[in-house]
Amino acid sequence: MPQVTRVDADVAGQRISALAWTPAPPRVVLLHGGGQNAHTWDTMMLHLDVPALAVDLPGHGHSSWRDDHDYRPHVSADTLLPVLRELAPDADLVVGMSLGGLTTLRIAAIAPDSVPRAVLVDVTPESPLRAADLTATARGTVALIEGPQQFSTLEEIVDLTAAASPNRSRASVRRGVIHNTRQRDDGAWVWRYDRIREAPDPAQMWDDLAAVQAPLTLVEGGRSPFTTDDDIARLRRVQPSAQVITVVDAGHSVQSDAPDQLAEIIRRQLD
């Protein structure tokens, strides 16, 4: 088993926490989606087995919550850029899923030296608007972000999450829930993330995409409604050299539904 260590960085009084996979300098930086945390990459990392830094985005996991509750990509990018420069200065690749993917675009746009290559997992600049138009069932676990925030038992959260995660085993769901919740002193269970109040501006994100100089790969889940043919066509127009790979049996969280396939895609980017 690889050695995994929790590491922290301080950015203007905010704690940014991350998991360092092996003590070696990270070759890959991993940025998770909204309502997730760095552990979402665990199974995929066991397949990938290269030095990596999996970051808890601001307001998620063990990272600090912002007083203004603003976790839009351009805000989080400003916080995370010094973390990448401190903890992963020589990384070859940044992988971002959903909100983490949009944050990756922003970092790549403002600091090309910190993103030599980029992999987006099931996200385009239009994805937040697409999500807003979907039913709760279609959004899957993303819908939980807007649901109840307090629960009587851990199993209540496991039940809710399992119902929204048809592609995952209950054991996998339970493990994820344990990493994404905490029990308060009064006995109640709550999510280990702050609720996202405002969606990013698609126009700004398309501008960021156009500014990206790094080789870009989009990995879309074949069963996911978060990316559309029209959005992918626009992405290709903005970034004509971008590679698009479809993981047929995966939903939005490709790292959970097809961790081995995503690991192989990332490995090919490193070769």
C-alpha cells in the first residue's frame, strides 16, 4: 500500500488540507468536485500508483470554510495557486473534476507554469447551468448538496447517498460518507463541506478555457447529463487541440464509477 500523509498549507489564515500520496514530489495534482473531498480519488489512486497531491478544496474536507461562503472557481483558484506552488511545484498534470475542473481551468489561465497539462473530469463551463436544469435523480449525489444538512445517524446519510449512487456498492458509499461527514458534540451528523451559494459565471469560464495554453483532455462520463454534445462541440472550437474521451459506463463521478479506466487515461498523459 502506498504511504499517504495529510499535509496542510496556510493561505492568508485559511487552512488548505491535502493528501500526499507517497513522500516523493507529486507528479499529479487532484482537485475534487463540489460536495466531495480529497478521498474521492482514493480508489483511482490505488490503480494509478504515482506520487500525487489530492487537495481538499476550500470549504471542503479538512480545509477551512470561507466567511463569505464563496467557492466559485476564480476565488478558489487564488487560494489554491500558492498551495500548488508550495506543495506540488513540479507537477506534470492537474486533474480536476466538476467544480475542481473549473478551478483547474482558472489556475491554468492565470498561472500556466502551474498547469503543464490539464485533465477535466466531466465538466465544461456550462455544466453548472446544466445541473440546475436537471431533476434530483439525474443530478445524483450532486443533489445532496442542496438537501438536508443534519442527520440523526451515520446510516441515514449512507442510505441517502446510496440511493443517489446506483453505480457504487454500499460498502464504497459508506466509506465515502465516513470521510465526508463529522459528528458534532450534540450527536448530530453533518456534512464535512460548506454549502455552495453561487454558481460560477459560464462566460468567465469560457474565457478562462480560451486562455489555457496547456494540453487539455476532457474525460466525460457516458451516463452523465452534466456535459452535452453542444457543450463539447463548443469546447473543441475554443480549444481545437483538446482531446475528448468518453468512459461509457461512468456517470458524473468518473473517479468513483470507473477508477481503473480514469487511472489509465491519466497514466497515458504522463507517458
